[in-house]
Amino acid sequence: MPNITYVSHADERTVVEVPVGWSVMEGAIQNDVAGIVAECGGGCACATCHVFVDPLWIDKLGEQTVMEQDMLECTAIESTERSRLSCQIKVTSNLDGLIVHLPENQS
Ligand code: FES
């Protein structure tokens, strides 16, 4: 299974194995990684699963949908060019080693 590294705002790293087909958000929630809330359960309707993708990985992710782009305007911490909604990042074998940084808060 691909390893995903979640880096907290305090720079604590949590590495979890996430099954292919899950989202990066599900990997966090199912492994009790603090810092991702996911109020809407992955419906791209809350923006509480905001992450900053590590610069080395940003070009390896798929394109954002218009819906994701719209929701990224509603994040608690201002979004940047590295921002994604973790519920919209599907884990594939190509994402083994992905690093995402968590914002200071989600609401
Ligand atoms: S879980 Fe709500 S937008 Fe991602």
C-alpha cells in the first residue's frame, strides 16, 4: 500500500499506509491523524480537509475540478497554489511517498 506522510502544523510527521482507491482524507480519518476534519465526509462541500501538498509532489497530482477550486476559496487558512482538498486526491500506487502539510486549523 502507498505510504502517505501527513505533516502537522507543529511539524510532526505521521506516516500511514493508505489503500489504493481511498482518498488522502480517508487515510487520515481512518488512522486518527489530527488536523483533517472532513465535516462533509468527502463530498467536496466543506473545505475542512484542506492540505498543502509538498512542492515535490504538486505536479504529480491530477487536475482540480471546478468544484474543488471553488471550495478552496472557503478554507479557514488561506489557500495557496499548493492547496488541495484531501478528499479529492485519490490514492494511487504512483502516490507512494506523497507528503501533505496540514494547516494550523480547519475552521
Ligand atoms: S471532506 Fe469536505 S470538502 Fe473534503
